[in-house]
Amino acid sequence: MRLKMRRAVITVLGGCFLLVTLFLSGSKWSSCTDVNRLDNNFYRDGAPHPDGSKLTRLSTQAVDLTKNSIPYEELDCVINGEYTVGCRREGDDVYLPFSFISKYFEVYGKLVQNGDDTRFEWSHSYSHVYVPDGTYSPTGIFMSFEHYNVEKRDRVKCISAIEGVPISTQWGAHGYYYPIQIAQYGLSHFSKFLTEKPRSSIVIEDAEDDRAADQWAVVGQRGTVSSVIDRHRNTHVIEFDTSDSIHNPGIVHQLENIIFGFLFFDIRFENNGSVTVAMEMKGRPNRLFYLHYICSENVLAVSEDNVYYGIGLRRTWGRVTRDLMVDAQKGIMMQLGKKFRGSRLVPLRVISVSVRGHGWIDNITFASSAHLEQMYDAADWFVRHQDNKGGWPIMVTRKLALGRLELPPGWYSAMAQGQAISLLVRAYDRTKIRAYLDCALRATKIYNIPSSEGGVRAMFADKYPWYEEYPTVPSSFVLNGFIYSLIGLYDLKTVAPPEEARDTESLYSTGISSLKALLPLFDTGSGSVYDLRHFTLAMSPNLARWDYHTTHINQLLLLSTIEDDPVFEAVANRWIGYMKGKRAAHN
Ligand SMILES: *[C@@H]1O[C@H](CO)[C@@H](O)[C@H](O)[C@H]1NC(C)=O
Ligand SMILES: *[C@@H]1O[C@H](CO)[C@@H](O)[C@H](O)[C@H]1NC(C)=O
């Protein structure tokens, strides 16, 4: 970053002497006429803001300086009587280094080259508000989740090939299933499905052709391969039978020109076996890289150029959907740890698919994406793993508020319940499979159980029920998790038959009333707070960083499209102002 900026400065300034000094100092400068003004009203609503024209002076002024040799003078600037920063004075103006300003006020700025013109761009925050372009729909895009890339995050260990969902390492290095992450994985893929252009795909094996088996070659140890009719699925499939040893090259289907990074297939094994994908990586022409999907309950193992994903036992038909790029990268990351740089090994093309053991395979397909499959993998996980209370217990210790609050493994989260419901409702809407709807309806039960009894329901001032993302005692009242829990209820009450959604409806309207009553407590006048720990624990306020502040805004904007009360839009707009440095007026 710094390097780039320096280079930009050189380009603009050429080789002049004065500016070489400026360049050597490595700082960028911004003008502020007098420090008092900055303190008093520079940032307040309606007051003058540091606008583009003023900041552009950085570069143009700098050029003028050299041309006309306008003199400037070095000057000490004493900050609140506490320490000194080197400044420059030019006539009546004083310039502070932007490196100081950016830290002091937590603002962001960079030199931006636009043709021959360079300017300095200042921003008060770093994140982006997605203004909804219509009324929110419980069966449509979820918030702006089409921009999420859950599986690429470092805190995702890998996508389990047993469950088809991410495994988190966020609060437990060994890895665990985190329902919020799984729901977000499903919702982001569903949203991408709705926003991206249709995918391309190629079926390399559906066993329908008489000569289908001829495409497979028995390599290494002895084996047989043939196209047969499967009595369970009543369709042609490939049957293979050879040693299940991982050292057996197996029965191989060579491929050409496969450039798609997603693979899915239907598989069943008699006893044990594996499916291997051999790939060429960018920049390594003569060395292959192998992804092995093996009958094992071990999620992930690696050795050199081999990555092993367990797919469970697979004694009955089931589909395996894999993002080969993510599988390769997570394997390499496991091997190299922090040394790994995401772009270092990029799969270039698939060379072959091979099988081992005795089993049956069908519908081997490569595709440019697999969003719906990934979304259903996540939705199915929620159906399979819901407990008898209707929840998905989180099996990891969660510490909050500098360790003053702690949730031992087995806690529920209203945010997990809510986002799971949002996902299940969408799966139900597309398939009309009752199991998704029933699962979503059962998930609302936990909303009624108080945090003190292992549920998620908190009470503010004995009056306002609140569904807790982290159901600690005392409560923390996390805002974004609460709103996600409400969005889930809204989705469900809208899509479920009215007679089945009465509870959901009442949980939702109670929650919305609490939100309207308590929303002002989250407003600091220049940003928002993440939770109410300053009230419940008498700690200093937990200010929301810009990411979360933006999430708050996006959520309020969503609510403003489904709720009549103008309060949501009004607060959202005020909070958007905070992102541009506006503040509430003072007395
Ligand atoms: C199947 O074979 C693999 C490789 O030989 C082995 O690691 C795995 O434990 C076996 N799984 C079962 C279920 O026997
Ligand atoms: C392969 O796909 C076809 C078409 O979707 C389906 O009818 C068939 O059951 C699938 N094969 C297996 C073994 O599931």
C-alpha cells in the first residue's frame, strides 16, 4: 500500500527537489485550516466536510509548490497537550500528515490515479451499504449474501465431504459444525444462484450409452468395470470392482479439456473404496495433484500432493458435490498453515477421475458452479441434525466481554435458529418438501425458552423480550443477531400456512416491538454499539466496527421494506450519515 502511494507521488511530482523531501517523509498531507475548527464542528451534521476539492490540493498544491516554489515551514503540532506531531505551515494553512490523521480519527484515504490526474480519496468508513432494490422477499435473495464467500474464509477449515457443509475453526482449532456458518453458506449459495448467470456443465458419465464402460481403463491391480441397471434407482450405472487400496491406481476415466471447478456424482459402495480426481496445477506442468474422496469418517488429511476427504461409509446411494478449488486450497492450507498464500496453487484442469473398491457410480458431472446443490447440502444438514428441542446446539465454548461471560458447549443461538429458518424456508419454497417446513417450525420453540433455562430468550428491564445471539446470563443484547432471528421468523410466518404460523407470528411481532423500543439504545450519535454490555455489565460500550455498523444498516433497510413504521428507514439513514463522518448535533 505504502509503496504504491509513494510511486504515485513520484509520477505526479517528477524529480523536483522540494517534493523529493515530501516523498522521503513517506507521509501524505491533508489541509486543516485551524485545529480548533476541526475539534468543534468539522464533522458535525451540516458543517463543512472535508470534500474532494479541498483534498485534491494534496497533489495539485504539491505540483504548484515545485513550480512556483511556494514556501512552507516545518512546525510542531501539539496534540491535546500530550504529544507532538511534525506539521507544515503554508501561509495561514497548517497541514498535518495524513498518516497521523488516519490513525487519530480512524479514517481511510488513498491516492487514486485517474489517467494523468491523481487525487486523494478520503473515506470515513471502509464498508459498503447495499440499498435494497425492492421489497424483501422470504423466498428471494437473502440480504446481500450473494457477496459472501463463506468457504474461502480462513476460519473455515474445509467443506466436510461427509456432511457437505463448512467446518469452523473460529473458536475451536479442532473444528466444529457452527450452525450460523452453515446457514450463511446455504443462504449465500442460494443468493448467488439467483443473481449469477446460469451455469455450464458437462456430464462425463451417466452410463446410459452401451459403450459407457469402454471409457474406463483398469490400471494397476486387477479389476472389472461394466454398465449395469441398478435395482435401487432403476437406472443405468457404472459398476466397478478392484482393490480398495489407496495405492492401487484404480479404474481410470481420462478426461480432456475439463475446465470446470465443480464436480458432483452419485455413489454407492459395497464395503470400502474411493474416488480420486487428478488435477494439474498452474505453474506445475509435470506434477499432478490428487483429491481423494474415501470411505472414512475422517474429515481431512493431507500428504504432499494428496488431499484426502472422508465421504462417510456411503453404503446407500448419495450425491457428493465438491468445489475442487476449495478442496485443494483447504488441503494445502492444512499442510502449510499460515505460510499459505491463497493464489499460490490454482487448479488448472482435471486430468482424470478414478475409482477403487467395489461400488457403483453415476452422473459424474463437471460444472462451473453448484450453488443449489450447496444450498440443499446446508438445508439437509439442518434437517438431519435438529435436536428434540428444535435447535442446533453449538459444541464449543464461547467467551464474551473479555471473559466475563462464558457459554459452555451446547448453547443455542437465536441467530443460528433464525438463519437456519431463513434457509429452510427457501428450500421448502423451491421443493415443497414438508420436512424443510416442519424443521423450520420446530426451530421456533427455542425462542420461547429463557436463556437461564438453556434457551435464547432474554428480557430487557422486565418488559421487552429479546432473542439472544449469545444467550448469556446476564444478557448481552447483540443487535445484529437479534434482527437475523426476526428475519427468520418473518420468512417463516410469510411462507407457512397461517394456521401453523400463529406462534411464529406472535414471536415476530413481540420481537419487532422490542426492537422499536430498544433501537435508540444502540445509537451513539456517531455510530452504533454491537450490544448492550455497557448497560448489563457496566463495561465500556462495545462500539460496532464499520462491518457490523453496515450490517445493522442493511438489516434496518430490509425491515423498512416490510414494516410500515418509518423508524427503520429514519435510523438507517442517520446511521448511513455516520459512515460519512456526520454526527448528531450537540447542545
Ligand atoms: C477404506 O480404505 C482406506 C484406504 O485403504 C482406509 O484408509 C479406510 O480406513 C478404509 N475404510 C473402511 C471403512 O474400511
Ligand atoms: C442420475 O441422474 C438421473 C437424472 O437426474 C436420475 O434419474 C438417476 O437416478 C441418477 N442416478 C442415480 C444413481 O442416482
